[in-house]
Amino acid sequence: MNTSIRSLAIAATLLLGALVVPAVPAAAAAPAPHCESGASRLVCIGSSVGQTTWTVGYIFPPRTDVIYTTPSRSLATRCPNPGFGIQVFYSYVLNGVRETSAATSLWCNPGQWS
């Protein structure tokens, strides 16, 4: 295999990896949320205090991030991509400092609750 073909193969692999790897928080200060899915719905509970900003990434090419703001530590919404992956994390402000959670990954389950 010559050098240009090898370089092209490496570039294609890196590009595909960049397309598949979801955006997640760089450093998590809060624990990942507990999430469950069923009947094409998504319910998550975090360890936040007060108003919480949720980032829900629907892993369906292309990845789509949807931001929700809730008055408390829970989120309930529908997941529009049954059978595909979801990644969820949240953030909140505590003592003037924004805390961001680790991410939880799960599937959008069109059937029974998991």
C-alpha cells in the first residue's frame, strides 16, 4: 500500500471516528443521571439542586443535541428516535459555580420500560 492511500485510509478512519464519538462534558463534577426509557419516552433524574439544564444527544446520524431546562432535578420527554442511542448529561449552578455531570448512555426504547 503506498503512502498516499495509507494517509487517505487514516484520514477516513479519523473522520468516521469524529462523526460517531458524541459530545460529552470534558470534566464531570456531578454524577451521571439515572435514566430509563420506554414507550418512546425518556425519564432522567440527576443530583442537581434547583434549575437544571439538560443536554440530550440523539445519536442518529447526524447527532442532534436538544437542550431542556427544568425547575428541578428531573427530566421527562419523548425520544423521537426509537431504537437508537441517546446520551444525557446535565448542569446546574451551585454557589455560583456551574457543575456539569458525567454522561449516561441508553437506547430510545419503543417498547416496555427498561
